[in-house]
Amino acid sequence: MSAGLPLLLLGGFLLGGAWSVWRLDAEGGRRTGPQVVFAIILLVAAVLASAAGVLRLV
């Protein structure tokens, strides 16, 4: 089995986590600084994992 498929699945999982953190409502409907930073970190990790998965499949 190629390592590309697990990397794509990991990327999707991380993307879902970033979306979940981003949609989480804080008090008053405003996002906190750590929440935004964590969502961005998860988004970057998702993009990197997905890109690595696509490159492994090619």
C-alpha cells in the first residue's frame, strides 16, 4: 500500500479539526487568539499532509 492514501486521510482529518476549531463559538461569538492560531496550525498541517499524499501517489 502506498503511503499516499494514509497521508491524504490524515490531511482530511486535520482539515476537519481545523474547521471544528474555527467554528467553535467563544463567549460573545468572537474567536480568541489561541483558537485562531490553533486553527491556522491545523490548516497548514492539513495542506502539507495532503500535498505530500498527492505527491506520493504521483
